[in-house]
Amino acid sequence: MKWKKFGKIFDPTKYKLANNCLEFAQSPQTLVFDDFVRIYFSTREKDETGKYLSHISFVEMDKSLKNVIGVSKHTVIKLGSLGCYDEHGIFPLNIMRDEGRVFGYIGGWSRRVSVSVETSIGLAVSDDDGITFKRVGAGPVLTSSIAEPFLVGDPFVLNINGIYHMWYIYGVRWIYNPEEDVKERVYKIGHAASRDRINWIKEGRQLVADKLNSDECQALPTVIEFGGRYHMYFCYRQAVGFRQDKNRAYRIGYAYSENLKDWIRDDVNVGIDVTTGGWDSNMMCYPHVFRCEDKLYMLYNGNEFGRFGFGLAVLE
């Protein structure tokens, strides 16, 4: 497989976004219409203490994915209430059409004291074709459990033959990074299934083998079927040093499956990598693969975790 890059197609710093957000367009997720594509992303504002809050915005582009038609200027979905799993942010909001409605799976996060963050996954529904969303309850539909004690997030959901499949990440441990005096998280890709979108049964195992080492961090899986196989793209990095050393930063990984159960990691055939210079020369992260006009596209973030937008590639 070979992906042809088109470069960066959206820079959030060039637009006025809702919720006083000035930078970041992370984890782009698509909703394809007849004559345009809406791309949801997670952006940031600073609260009164100077800490970040993550909000959902969207940009609408024509079907060529070259021209911006408009940018959301309203609140797409409110952050969670005091003490809820998504009190401090949503990253990402995974969008799916199902049974004539638009649903959003919330990657919610909240701050903690002993470590920086905790995450869980919730569900929202839209009654206006994806313009705004309301939660289905204040709590999560998938969260920590006895074998997955923290950091359940990054949902990606498909309805396959009447069964809902969710690929997500879960934390396996926190480790101390003495060089920066911070605690770093280690997380892997898991899978759960449901018949009603709300009650999920976890498979209870790491789906994709490690490539770097046992502390490899795997994030934001996206799955698509073509050529008689299921193809998963995700990003992975070292657990420490990834902020300073581009060789330890996020790259795009790849795995495939014939049966949705056994996944074979095959990064040699991922077909896309960082450039030698420019906006995606230090890292590539948060991929999203989708169909549009009989083509397969990949949206992804580049340097600084998507601070200055996202880019596009097409499968040749």
C-alpha cells in the first residue's frame, strides 16, 4: 500500500473557533454528506488557571477536500458536569451514522492529582444531523475495569452485520520519568462488542503486538474494510522522551485482520511516514481513514500533536 500526501489542509489558527479556542485541531473524524465532508476535531482553550480544556469543533470542506466551506462557530457538545468523566475535555469525538441518526462516541478526560489525567468513553446523539450533540446520560458506556484499571479512551466504532465493534485504548501502567519529573502513561489497543451501543463486552486482551518494547504506547485506532480484509491504522511512540526526540515521537502503525479477531502487525506496509522537513517532519499521529467518492483517505496530525492542524493523504 502507498499513501500519497496532499499536505496540510486545515490550520485552526487561521479561523475564529467557538469556546475561545485558538490552536490545535487534533484527531480529525469525518461525517460524509452528499456534497461536502464535515471534519470534527478536538481543539483547546485555556481556563482561568491557564490549564487546557478540550472542545469539539468542526470544519466543512467540499468533496475535493481542498476548499473550506465553513467552520463551526457554536458549541458542538458541552463539556461534562462537575466531577464527570469528561469535565475537562473531549478528545476525540468519534462520529458514526447508524439507523438514520448520527452518534458520537466521547473520548472524555478529567484531571487527577497523583497522575495527570483519567479517561473514559461516553455516548452522545445528534438530532440535527451532527450540528450539535447531547449525551446519552452523564456517565460513560466504557470505562476502567479489573483488567483495565485506567485510561480507557480513543473510541472508534463500526456496525458490522448488526454488531457494534469498538476499538479503543486502555492503560496498563504509569511510569516515572525522572528526566522531566513527570509520570508517563503506557496504553494499548483493545476491543469490545455491543448489540445496543451502550452495553459493551470487552475482549480483555491487547489486540496489536508491540514493535518498540513493552512500554510502547499505542493510540487512536481506525479500522476500514477493503480488499477482503480489515485494515487498522493507529499511532505509536516511546513512553518517554517523545516530546524532545523526534525519533521517539509518534509514527503511524498498521495491522490487518481476516476475521476481526486476529490482528497481524505489518508496519512495513503502512505506506506513509514523516517527511524530511515541514509540518509533519517530527511526528505523525491520530490517523482517521474514511471513504469519499470511491477513494480511501487518511486524515492525520503532524508536529506538536496537531497544534497547527491536520493533513490528508489518499491511498493509491
